[in-house]
Amino acid sequence: MAELRRPKPGNERVAEIVRDAGGKIVGRTRLQKITYLLQLAGLEQDFGFEYRHYGPYSDGLALAVQDAQLLGLLTEDEHEAAWGGVYSIYRTKDPSTSKPSSARARLLREVVDASSIELELAATAAYFAEHGFADPWAETAVRKPDKAQEGRLERARELLGRLSRIETPRPLPSIT
């Protein structure tokens, strides 16, 4: 009889994401966008994303982060940003569980150090593509006019283009 595998709880999954990203992810928004792209590519289980001001967002992921902290799977250090706000740095102690050549590892290498704004724009356009918008980039530019300037939208297109060339269980939208 085949052994049934129970899905891992969200707190373990979010710790694995941080671990597989090199043990550190800077920024709550970055963690949300990375997780969304992993999910869209079929490399992560569903956290239930919806559109919010900063693009795809999951309350389930935010709760999983809190649970992972309480269980000691993750640490979150908050720091004051130059603009006066606060940003978070998530860390794990354990080494990565991803094989260096895996699609998950390749995708994480591309996004972990990408510009946070370009990552947000790329994830937002991918979200709009997933939800049937005729021109996801135009919709992204309309909803994020301040961020879609200074060549950022073009660099976000390039980022999503690189990501879409990674062979994943579900291909990312090729909307470049």
C-alpha cells in the first residue's frame, strides 16, 4: 500500500522558502512576492493569494510566518528604513533543502536579490496575467504609476522573462 503524504503545515513551508533562498530574505513584501511566484510556478502549495496595494498578498502566508517564528523555525528582525518605515529580515539556521540545480533553487537565486520594486512589478503583472487581464503590464503601470517609472517596468519584464525560461511544473506567464 502506498504511503499517504500529508502536506506540510504553512509554518514549515515558509521556513523552507527562507532556507532555500539562502537562509535570509529581506522584506515582508519580498517574501510575499517570492512565495507567490513559487506557487504560480507549481513549486509551492497554495497559500491563497489576492490582489492588494503591493500586489499579490496572502493572509495565510502572513499567519504562517508568525507561526514559524513562534515555533522557532524562523526569526524576524525589524529595522528602520531610511525613509522612516520598518522592514523585516527573515532568517533560518538550517541549510537549504533544495538541490542547487532544481527549478526552485534557480527561481530563488533569480529573485532573492532582485530589486524589491521590480520583483513587486513582475509578480503583479504575473498575477494579472493569471487572472485574465488582456494587458497585464498596462494594468500594472496603471495601478502602480509611481513604481512603474525610470525603467523599472522594463527591468521587471526582463526579470519575469528570465523566470519564465526556468522549466517549472507550471510555466510562469510569458508576457514579456
